[in-house]
Amino acid sequence: NYMFGNSRFLGSLEVEVPMEFRMNNLQFTDTVNNFLKDVGGSNNNTIKVENFKLLRVDIKAKNRFPLGISLSMSLYDSINHVIKSTITANGILNPAPVDLNGKANGLTETSTSIEFTQDFFSSISKSQKIIFQFTLNTTDSGSKDVKIYSDYTLDYSAALVVKPDINFK
């Protein structure tokens, strides 16, 4: 048998790494430039958030991972070193239950809503940065060892709910 430049060799490998872990309020934080701010100034074609009475994201998830996630998003005035407004979404994803060996043996269904308030929108123009903070927890707030397997799944859906305040002139 010969190997040529157009020959292919395909393979697959699955390795089981014996690792158990637990987390209780492990936090990751990242600060980014405020991408919500209108950098180009006033533009008649932009969507103005003050024209909305309600802006909400509804999230539904079926989680088979023994890992849960919460998120907060803060508008930060980096000139005055002040957090202007924060939106917190506790329990975006709740961890799945585990058996005595640390393997997930079921699923957890989570429904949560993230509502963007007028206070949040009015603070966008006064903030140069956005701080994202992710908090991770394993099953039972990190009191049990968990294992991650390749057959775990996560099913989710997200819906944007808006109620515009339309003024025809």
C-alpha cells in the first residue's frame, strides 16, 4: 500500500479521564467595551431603547450537565469608577442531579427571564464598559463530587419579548 498526497486517514478516539470536581460560586468576570452605546452619535435610523415599554429575554432549558450558571451584566463608568446599572439573571441554568458516583442521572428544567429596565437603558450612554460576571455551581451547591461524560445534553430556547411604544407623527 502506498500513501499519496490525496490519501486520507480518519480516526476517532474517546478517552475517559478519571476526574471528579465540585464548584461552589466559582466566578469568572470579563470587562468589555460598551458595544450597546451609540458611538456614531444620534442617527434617525437607530432603534432607541426609550421607545420600548418592555424588553425581556425568556430562556427555557433542559440541562443534563451537573453544572449550573448564573450571569450578571453591569454597565460601568470607567471614568468615575462607578457601576451605573446591573441586570442579574440567577439560575439561567440549574445543575442536573447526580447519583452516588457523581454521574448525572436526570435533568433539570429551568425557566428564567432577563428583563432590561429603563434604568439600565438610560445608563448605557453614561457607561464606557460592560462587566460580565458568570457564576458556576455544581449539583447541590458544590457539596457533591461530579463527573462530566460525553453523553450529557443541553436543550434550550430563548425568546425576545418586546413591547414598543410607537408614536406615529
